[in-house]
Amino acid sequence: MSLAAADIQTRAAIFRDCFGRLKTEIGRVFVGQPSVVEQLLVCFFCQGHALLEGPPGLGKTLLVRTLSDAMNLQFARVQCTPDLMPADITGTQLLVEGHDGVRSFAFQRGPIFANIVLADEINRATPRTQAAFLEAMQERRVTVFGTTHRIDEPFSVFATQNPIEMEGTYPLPEAQLDRFFFKIRIQMPDVDDLAEIMMRTTGEEAPRASSQFSADTVLSLYGLIRQVKIADSVLRYILHLVRATHPDAPEAPAIVKKYVRYGASPRAAQSIVLASKATALLASRYHVATDDVRNVAVAALNHRIIRNFTAEMERVTAEEIARGVLSSAPAL
Amino acid sequence: MLAQLERFRRRLILVAFVKRLPLSAAIAVSGALVAARIGGVQANGVLIALVTSALVASLAAASIAYRRTGRIVQVAATLDGRFGLANRLATALQFSGDDDGVASLISADADAALRGRRPQDVPFEAPRHLAWIVGGVAAVVVAAGLVGKSPADTDTSVSSRGVLGGAANASMSDGRRSLASTPAPSNVSAAAARVQQADPNGQRGIAPVRSNNAPAADDPLSRQTTVREAPTQSADSAADPRQARAADAARTPPGSSGAAAGRVGERRGSAGASSAPRSEAPTARADLGGSVGANALRSTTTRAGGVRGTTADPSPTSDTDQRPITNRGGMTPAAAWDRAESAIEREHLPLDLRTYVRGYLVAIKSGGLP
């Protein structure tokens, strides 16, 4: 769909305004870590799903809930446990009795049909249940008892996981990790942020985000991001980054050859391109620059890089490897 | 925007040319110097080689500059990087043909970013490793100077091609003799065309040496083929009675332009056969087994296998040349013997010629010389 320049400028201004107000609104509840909030919003506006990783108590759940509150969207939370079944997520056929007394099966929608789904501690669910998210995340539809049900847009799954406590967990398989647009690491806040958190959460009234936008506004902005142009040279830069994560590729730096078992998939490149477009729009540009790519590349690559045994033994994280790939890439 | 980019393109090519020229020139000039040194090129030749190499370097630098920065897409990308335009120009250029709102916005953005900038804003740059380039060229120049002057440049060294020794340069300066492995010029006649004649003042000059049946010295053709160098030491053989035999054998007309044919044998040797007129060859073969073509050369072989020469004019030219042959400049007959032997080995002489020369050496040896 081609739009006139003036229309595009107007919508781009709306996008920037929307983004800024959301950031502010989330910041009223979620203290500090503006880059985390930005990455989460970019992921959402790009119709992606995010994996939030951090120790317990850092506000991962709060962040996602605040986002749904600020956007007046349907929100569902799934607390993943080992006994969680796929039907608990997708929904199932229930025997219901009609007004005329006739009983029949009716599909009861699961939490996956919300606009924003929070899968809390997703690595505690069994692989079978984790797989239930796969079709929904990728195809945006659910098939139950042979019937396919579409999921309404906007739709994003935000999953959290605790990187410390691994006992009794089922690490996400690579195929499922690849379906997450970003992996966002939430760090421990500094002292000032902690003090602010204490002030806000131990007072009489806990702050809440107010609704800013409707789902229609969000949907209208989806198309705008995809209209942002990207030059061949920038696109090749992105592809170079992705290829450089593969240890057998000629572009691979030493850190990849040493520590990586398998690199990022083409989905990583798709994620980087889309996120770069959103970042470019935020910078009042209608084209992607390499700086945009650098800003989003680590979040898009770090969960798609499969480390080898040496990396695990030497405690080299995928994020460090992704940064190594970025620093070794030739500048345009 | 395209017109502006075109102006910047010319500037960028110039900047790239200036940046790459030092390295290209350094490589070319160094290569020319080394080649000139190896090839023993004369001073004029070195100059020509340097000029040619500089021209080649300029062309190479221009070619590289054009290929690296000549395309308009490259210009846009380069300007994006230099001016911090966040890929504006490259993107605008790529989508300049698109007819949609985003493309027009990008183009307007690029125009605004490029407005107010001039090609002169792209500064000239020094090569990244300028110090290394300058140092490298200096090192090559110094090395070329230290290796030694080329045979053509030195008036005291003589290209020698003895009957036994073949290609060798016998430096005659300061009354000492030393061997260098530098090959003599292939055109022996031309290389040895300039001879130096000892004058009463010890100066060196050029004098023609004529063979028995050679034309007069004023004949240009004969001058080209028979002119030989007469070093200062050429007359020393007259002081040695044993060299009188060589002088007799040479049968060089005494007083032929006052020339000295003393070192001719050790300088010319077997190559003389190729440079001498064909009609002279039988005479030479009669004495030398076909190795020389002129009497002057033949006189040499009657001496110690071409190691020592003789002069047509037995009169000494300077006091320093009166030393005995047994110990002149450290060259004893035994050393001359060894030198002749090694020359035979080195030059891979034909079997019949080698046998002849060995017999000749043995005869000299049995005669009590070494």
C-alpha cells in the first residue's frame, strides 16, 4: 500500500507520539531500564514476541502487564508449571447446554487468544505445552480438534524465564527460541532506581498505567513500519551479521569460531530488519541506517546463537558473542 | 541530488588518487631501482626507469581510485560515512526511481542533508602508513646505493670475460683485483666499447686496439668492435720478463694509437669470438681453440689462461704498474690457477675447450709459473 508523503509523515508523527507516551506511561510503573522498555515496545509494534529473562523480582511480569494496561488491550497471564496442559493454553471443546436444553460441544478459548499473553516462567512448562505456543506464535492461529481458530491482532506473547534456577525446568528448544523476536535481559536496578521502586511500591497507593491507545491505533501503525525503506548496503550488513554468527561461515570472527555451535537463522535477519525500521521511524527517518541495526542486533541475535560446550564451560554468554560479532563487522 | 553527487564524485576520485599515489609511487620507484640495479642499467637508463615508473604509478593510482570510488553508489555511501548522514544518500539513490511517498520523503531528506555541503568539504588525506612508505623507499634507495655502482656507472671497474673465467667483473681500481659475480653485459662489444688508456699523467682515456687485420682506428665500425679498455696496470707486464712472451704472442702492433691491450684477455675472453669479425676467427682459433677472435685476445691466452693480460705497448704507464706478477694485489699465480679452475667449473666450458684449457694450464704449471 502506497501512501502519500504527507499521510506518511502524519502517521509517523502519531507513531512517535504513541511510542513516547507509552514509554512515559510504563515508566510511571516500571522504574528505570529505559532500553528494556524501548525494546519491548519495538517488539510489540513489529508484531513480535519477546522472551524476558532475568532473576525473580525484577518486574518482568509487571512490565508486560503495564504494557497491556497502557494500551487498553486484552491481557492474559499463564503461569507455566510442569502440569500445565496444552489445552490450558489454546482452549478446548466443552460440553455446554443450550437454551433449548440441547447439549453440544463448544470451543472455549484459552488465554492464547488475548492480545498480550504473558507466559510466566515458560521454561517450567513441559515441552508439549511449550509446543502449544509454537503454532500460535508463528501462524497466529490455533487448531483444536481439527478446527482452526484465528487469533485477533494485535497479538504478542511475552514469556519470562529465570536464568538462575534451572532445576525442574525444561529449557526452550531452539525452534521455539527462534520464534521470539527479541530476547530482553532485565538487569538488577541501580541504587537510585531501587530507591524509587521502594518509594512507589510501599506507599499507600501503587501507581497504575492509564489507557492511552486502542487496538485500532496500534494496527494502523503496523503497516507504517513496514513501509520504511532499507538500502541494499544496509541489508547486506544485516545479512553479514547473521552469517557471521555461524562458525563455518567465512565472515565468522574468532569468538564465533571458538564458542558457537550453531548460528542465527534467517528469522534473525527478519527481526533485525523490522526492528531497525521501527527504530528508524522513532528517529524521524524513513530509511534504515546501520546505527539502527546496531541498536537492535544484540537483542535479536543473542537467543539464536547456540553456544558450544567450550562457551558453557568458560561462561561466555551468547550476548557477549553477539557483541563480538557486531564489533568485528566491517563498518559501512 | 544526482548532480551534487556527481560533483562529489570527482572530488572523491581526486582525494582517493592523492591518497593512493604515494604507495603506488613507492612500489614503482623501488621496483625500478631494484630492476635497474639487477640489470646493471646505466645512469640514463635509471633515470628513464624512474620516470616511467612514476608514470605507471600515477596511472595505477588513478585506476584504483576510479575503481574504488568512481561509482555513484560508492560516492553516496562514502559521503554518508564522511558526513555522518546515516545512510541517507545511499538509500535515496537506491529508491530514487520509486514513485511513492516514502521514497519522496527520503529523497527530500537526503537533499536537505547534502545542502550546504561542498566538494571541498571532503579533505585530502595522507596514506595510512605514510611513514612506512617513505621509510621503505628510503631504505631501497640506500640499499641500492650500498650494493654498489652499476658496471656502466663505474669507470674503474671492468667487465671481464676471460677465456677461463667467463662472466666476471674484475675490479681494477686501486691496483687491487677482486671478483664479483655480477654477470657481464650480454653485448660485450658494446659494454667494452669504452676503454681507458693510461696517459703519462695517470689519467685514463679511450684508445682503440686494432688487431692485425683490423681496419684503422678511425673506422667507426672497427672502433665499435675492437676498442678495448686499457687500465692503468696494463703496462705492468712489461716489467715482468715472463710477460714478454705474451707480448710477443700478442703481436699487437706496437704504438698502435698508443693503445694498451693488457687486460683485454681477462676482460673479453671467449666472448671475443662472437664480437670479432668472422674473418678473424681462424687466426684466433689457431691459438686459442676458437675462443677469441682478435689478436689482442689471443695475446691474453698466451698468458696465464686469461687471468693476466699483456700490453701492446710494453712501456710502463705508471710507477704503480711495475709490480711483479707473482704478488700483485694479492693475486699469486697459485691463486690465479685456482681462479682459472673455478672458472672452468663455473662456466661449463665445452669438453674439448675445457681439455685444451686444462692442458694449457698444466703446461704453464709445469713451466714453473704457479
